[in-house]
Amino acid sequence: MIQFENVSKKYRGTDAEVVKDISFTIPSGQIVVLIGPSGCGKTTCLKMINRLVKISSGKIYIDGKDIMDQDPIELRRNMGYVIQQTGLFPHMTVRENIEVIPRLQKKDPEEIDKRTEKLMKMVGLDADQYLDRYPTQLSGGQLQRVGVARAFATDPDIILMDEPFSALDPITRSQLQDELLFLQSKLKKTIVFVTHDMDEAVKIADRICIINGGRIVQYDTPEEIMK
């Protein structure tokens, strides 16, 4: 469970608050979508969870523990993170990209290999065909699939996804949304997903948080929001 308590963010050199006194709770095992227009503060909220953006005031708790009391590197290594441009290392193969954090954590090499094969299957990519390729040899949809696989590589409880499918064509995007829902039905992770597309939000979310001008406008189930 992730809890925001009176969280605000003001960037240095400006008086304007990007995020203004936000409080809400993200239940464990659910997909919560943050949605709103560009500049509304949704990505800032996401990045404050893994401390890529520093909180100006307020508190964020994960399972009752203040994130500011945790080592930021360990905090990030224990979360999955998927961004629009995948963030894959271009000089590493698909296998090396997926396995980079588990190997830093010195997990058992045999277990890492097994999990990599399993993850490739889960995201719909043939391991024999793709593991030794480099990112430049993949299509946009394949890159995003690898990005999702890497986010799940350490079996984290929390996955952060920042507009991961927005640059894709509509058919590939729909396929990846379906695959995410399939993965979630099996794994029940806590997923925080940023988008500006309400159709995407309604399709994948257990709960939707609408943000505008740095404030929460509505936070409810898709059904209630559609009403």
C-alpha cells in the first residue's frame, strides 16, 4: 500500500507548486492510473514514489514506512520502472537489460536465467529469437515488452509506469494493455500508471486518480468516474 499524506512539490526558483497538498491511498495489488493534462503533476507524483523527484512537504509511506527513511538506491531497485522510451541500455543485449538489477543484487545465476526465460514468455517474446539482440534491432512494441519484462525481473511488489505505451501505434498499444492486464491477473502487483488517455485508464485501472493543476479532482473506480 502506498499512502500520500499532504504531499506538495515546488521546484527551486519558482513559487508555483506543481503538486498541491495531495493525499490519497493506492491499495496493494491494484492498478491505479494517474491521469490529467500535460503539466498537471501526474508524472511528478509518480517520480516522488521512488524519490527521483524530492518531496517539498508531506509524507509518502510504503506499507507504513516513510520512503525518506529508506536508502534511495535500494528503494528504486525494489521497484519496477517503465517509461515511454523504455530506458533500455543500448550497449546491452535484451538479456543483459532484463538481468541488470538481479545481477547487481547478486541473485542466483541459475534462478536469473529461469526468470528471464519466463518473463520473455509472459510478455510474448521468443527467448531464443530475441535475448541476444540489441535494442536497436527491435521494434517499438518489442522494446516496450522488454521494458515491462525488466520491470518485473526482480519480482517487485510495486511497478511504476510512466506513459509506457503512448508512443506506440493503436494496435500494438491495445495488445500491450491486454498483456499488462493478463500479467496483473496472475501476479497482483501494485501498479501506478501515468497516462493522458482516458480510454486507456478506463480499460486497465482498478482506480483512477484525475489530477488537474496539481490537485486531485476525483479518485474513484472507473465505473463511478464514468457515471
